[in-house]
Amino acid sequence: MSDLVIVESPAKAKTIKKYLGGDYEVIASMGHVRDLPKSKMGIDFENNFQPQYIDMKGKEDVIKELKKYAKKSGKIYLATDPDREGEAISWHIAQMLNLDLDDNNRVEFNEITKSGVQKGMENPHKIDLDLVNAQQARRILDRVVGYKLSPFLWKKVKRGLSAGRVQSVAVRLIVDREAEIKKFVPQEYWSIDAKFTAPSSRKVFQAKLSHIDGEKAEISSKEQSDAVLARLDNAQYVVTEVKKRVTRKQPSPPFITSTLQQEASRRLGFQAKRTMKAAQELYEGIEIEGVGAVGLITYMRTDSLRISDEARNAASECIESLFGKEYLPSSPRVFKSKKNAQDAHEAIRPSTPELTPEKIKSSLSNDQFKLYKLIWERFIASQMANALLDTVSVTIDASGCTFKASGYSVKFDGFTRLYEEKKESDEENNKMLPEISKDDILKLKELVGNQHFTQPPARFSEASLIKTMEENGIGRPSTYAPTITTILARLYVEREAKQLKPTALGEVITDLMKEHFKHIVDVKFTAKMENDLDGVERGERNWVETLDSFYGDFEKILEKAEKNMEGKRVKVPDEETDVVCDQCGRNMVIKIGRFGKFLACPGFPECKNTKKIVQETKGNCPVCGNKIVLKKSKKGRSFYGCEGYPECNFMTWNAPVEDKCPKCGNTLFKKGGKSGKLICEKPDCGYERDV
């Protein structure tokens, strides 16, 4: 009789089966098998918030198979993901199969490799009820907020709306940022920029005015700028100080969930959901040519920077082999996790560092390869030697005005030979200055005053929103991507380019929540709830008492809001467009329905005309010459098609550009990213060129 190992996914089951061999059956639960019912609250408030779990609809065949295998198996091991949610799934399966909760039947795999699986199987333990209770408390909290607040929003705004404990705070952050941008008043300021050559070189370098008569230079008008320029007319520019030093630059730590999502957004243009999908696939295991099925990265939901000695040693061997001994640090590099990190897992790293991205590229999808390369390079670089920079800063005086110039050159590239985190930088500061000595008299090549205006705070991107949520303790590694997906799907937020902008609906709901449920959308309150849940996980707090402390106040606040809003409704303002209703001549407005935005006549119910929103592009159809319009697939992915559909069924994933094909005169389309190609999609043309 073989033993049984239960995991969540078929891919994970396939990889683990390879390592365990014929003495084990490995099957997948396909995620959760039990949950609260969708049709009702499913919580007994009179009985310590007892949840009323049921078998999930659509999982009947899976549950039947689990029970069938359990009956004919020896020992049963529960090997779901090593986090709160995974623990809860194991607990539900154990109850469903009538397993002994005091039995050591829970195993965890931080990485799906031979050693990782063996280590997990050698160290079975009881299901951690503290983790289960933390997950139960989170699930019940979210259910209470969602099922109690959503009907309130239906009555006071419109049907079909939903509220969520974490999602409402995320929307508030975006709404508050938009309010800051609207209130922002630009302030004028000027900079004085000079270009010089040194006596020993013809190389031109740039310097900026920093001080006037020993005070920080603050120039707010053209008149002030012109006065400074006049003061400097025919001035002599003398070097008063030259500072040279060697600066050590340390590598970034290996990824945690939030930094992986941020860097994948900046470097690869991946949305958080796309990043986590590829990461899950890399963790669960992929069939690698010449190797077999193997998990390529460690568990990807983590906030810990810890790595094992075994992984550090493997990285050192890889670095020495690829780059040489001089690229190893003088002592092993250790990164400290943030104060409130759960530290349950290692940082995200390659399971087998010697499997370089190029070695396994042919076995990976495009997304898998890009993300694996990012994770591999970041981890290996984190264990490499510091980069050494020769830096120089120069102070220049002229008529009581002080200019500053700086630059650097690379003395030893260290970890930057492989990887460097993307950051904004001044290109001028990335260049080494010519040889300059104290008391040198510089030759002025150019002196100009440049007008600037202060800029409003930028809208959130996915990356910056995740960073802000993490810094403020809102949500946890497993919740960032689902939260963003939810607020976009609910149309409380929309993407404008790569930025997140609140919709009118999102603003109305946030204002309503701030007025009547301010603690629900309060950043500090939400962070405290997350800390309380962490306390439950550590066994320091009782989960029922944690729920009770929240629910008592929540009920009173809800009753007060119902009373204050009795007989009132909040209208979501319509966004007027320049599209004219072809039935009555009014300007149509944008409405939000079940399937997203559409155009409607404001004369409803007298005029019931509606239209799809069509976003025209710069191009024309290469088949029939009609306009190309931006469309959305059923999965929400953007594509481009002919406005003459269905008579003309041309479609493409490539974006049209203004450039015309020099061969046939038709619209060109951009294929690929920044280093992609411009191609002509007219049948039989075949023209293409690099961007």
C-alpha cells in the first residue's frame, strides 16, 4: 500500500512524484476544497464566530478522487504551500478525510527540488492551528466587511458594488493621491547651469549653481536668474576644492514578494498578477531538457531576506566559476529582514544556482525565462563583491557664487557586472570629470538660466502602490497582486498608461467610506489589524477575541451609518464625452455596467441610446483601409482590430504607430518591447526594421 501526498496543483504533483518514486501517490486538490458559502454570511456570530464551511461547488469530482485515494493509501501527507493559506487548505482536507489533527502529517517544501522534497518528507509535523486560525480570522474579517458593507453600498450608490477590508484602503490611497494632484499648484524656480573645460583637457563638463554668498541658491523668477547671470558676467571661475575618494557600492538584497513585483514592473513591464503567475510556475516545477521536472525557485510569497548556508555556498561556487575569485566578497553577505517580517521562508532565489538562465532558456516560456533571469541575477549579484567607484566632487567659485560638479568612474565593477537595480539617476553624474586641480581657472563654455516648475506627486503605478502598501503594513505578500486585480476589476480604479487612476465610482465610494466608515479605510487601523493577525499566527493572540474587538465597534458604526443615510442616495457623476447621440443630439456620457464602461444618452429614459466605447488609434487597417481601434479580449488583454468588423476581421496584438511603410505606404505596427521591431502587416509586404 503506497503513501499519499496531497498538493494543490498538477504541476507541483508531477515534480514531487519524480523525487518520491513508486512508493508514493501524489495528487492535487486544485486549490481550496472548502470555503464559506457564497449565498449567505456563513458565520455564527452567537457562537464565537464559528464559520460554516461547505464543499466548494465545482470541486465534487476532485473531492471524490481525494477520498478514493485516501481509502486505499497508507500514510497521508498534506504538502500544500508553506503559508497561512496553504495551512488552511491542509486543515480543510484533513477534516474532510477525517485525519487525526494530532498526527505528524503536514510537510512543507520551501523549494521543489530533490533535497527540498527529501528534507520536507523527513520533517513532518502537526498542522499549525495558529496559522489556520490566523487565516480563518482573515477570511472571516473579509467576509464580514464584504457582506455587511456591500449591501449598504448597493442601497446608497448602486447595485453590484463591493467593499473589502484591504481593497478599500488601496483605493483610498489612489483617491487621496489624485486629490493631491488636483490641489497641487506649481511653483516656479530656476537653475543656473554652466559648462566648463579644464586647463588640462578639452572635455566639457557640467556644473550647477549651489550657493550665492554662502547661502543656498533659491531662484524663483526670471528677474532673479538674470540678476545672477549679470553678476557672473566676465567672472573668473576658480576651483576651490577637489575631493577624490573610493566609494563602495553594495548590491541589493535578494527578492521578497513585494520587491520582485516592483522590479518586474520596472524592468519587464509585468503587472503583479502576471509576475506571480510566472513565479508560481517556476516554484511548482517545469520539465527541463536533460534534467526533468524541477522547481526552479524557492517559495515566492515571503517577506524574509534570509537565505540558507547551503544556498550561499552554491552561489559562491557559481560566482567563482563564472567570474573568478575576485568577485567574491571578503566575508559571506547577510541581509537583515525588516522588523515586522514573518520570516517563515527564505528570500526568493533560484533553487539550483548552477542552472543559469541561458542553460534552461529553451525549456521555459518567454515570461518564465524573463522572471527566472531576473531572480537568478538578483540573487547571484547579492552574494558578489561590492563595486568600487572612483568619485570626484569639485567646488568652483566665481563672484561669490558657488558651483558644484561631480562624477565617477568604475574602479572595480563587482556585482554590477551582472545586475544593478533600476533607479532614476542623473546621466551627467555618471561621467568622470576631466583631471582638475585646486586653484585651476576654468574656461566657461556656456552659462544659462533654466526655468522649472515643481511637479505634483506622481500617480501610483502598480510597483509604487505595492511599495506603499508594504511600507504601511497594508496586506501581506500573498495579498498585493489580488488586491490590485480586484480594484481594477471592480472599476474603482483604471489604468492610464502605466499609472493607476481612480474612477468617478472609486472616488464616490471612498468619500462615502471616509465619512461613515473611516476606520475601515484608515491606513493605520488596517495595519494594526494585520499586526493582530500576525499575533494570532505567532500564538500570541486569540483569534476569536481579535474578531470580537473588531466586530463590536463595526456593528455600531454600520447602524449609525444606516440611520444617517436613511432615504439618501449618492449619485456617481457622469463623465461627458464629445460623442453626439445620433438619436437626440445630446453629448453622450460614460456609464459603468456589468461588463465595464459604455456610452449612454443622458436623456434616459426618453432616449435609451447606448454605444460601445471605441478608442481610435493612429493607424489604418492594412487590409481595407478603415480605422484601427483598440479592443479588449474576454480576459481583458488589449488588442487592435479593424473598425469595419465583422466585414473585415483584421486583428493584431501589435500597436499601430504613426510611421508609414516605405515599401507600400501602409501603417506600421510595433512588435515587441523597447528593442522590438516596426513591421508592416499588409499581406505579402513583409517590410520590417528595428525600432
